[in-house]
Amino acid sequence: FGWSGSFHENVSVYVPALEKAIPRATKEVVMDLWIFSKDALQRVVRASCKADFIRIGWSQLDLEEDLDFSGPLYSTTYISLSWCGYNSGWAEKPERLGRLVKAFSACSLKQSLATLDVYN
């Protein structure tokens, strides 16, 4: 499943449809150039739990508050968030990336995730 949009568009309006489509993806979910609210990011990652590879690239992520990815049993081994830090201000506020890592390690992703790519 792959979907690239306009960086100026918020993915939130598409989340209900994505939650229905994404769970069928078992190899990879690719979503580039979107703006993710906290809720949208949590819901898209949870819906992607069966995918081996999740890539959310060149996107803006709302990481102002703690995240919760708990719920599903993940089979994801690789998550790429390339260039999200640049668009989400991780250099100025590194605690944003910390919230993301904390949320990944607090759910079943800690058992399956082998690689977290946060290349900026």
C-alpha cells in the first residue's frame, strides 16, 4: 500500500478510509508528504501493524504530546521516518523524537521492530 500526497494536506480526513484499506498490507505501507496529527499518526501506525515495513517520509508529525501505539500485535520489523525530523522540528526540540521512541518501546513493536530509520 503506498500513498503520497501534498505536504500541505492533513491526512486526518483520510484516516477512516485508511484504517479500512491499510490492514490488508502485509509487506509495506508508504505514506509520504503528509501532515499527521497525533491521532492520525497513532491510527495509521496501528492500522499498519501487519506490514513488515512502514515508511512515513517527508511528513510533518505532531509530537507535542505522548503517543500510544498499543493495541495490536505488530509484525513490523522496519519503520522509516526519513526527513520527518526536518519537517517536525526535532533538531530544535529533540524530546519530540524521544516521545516517538518511548511510544514504540511501550507497545508490542518492541518485540518485532529491528530498525528505526530516522534519517534527517
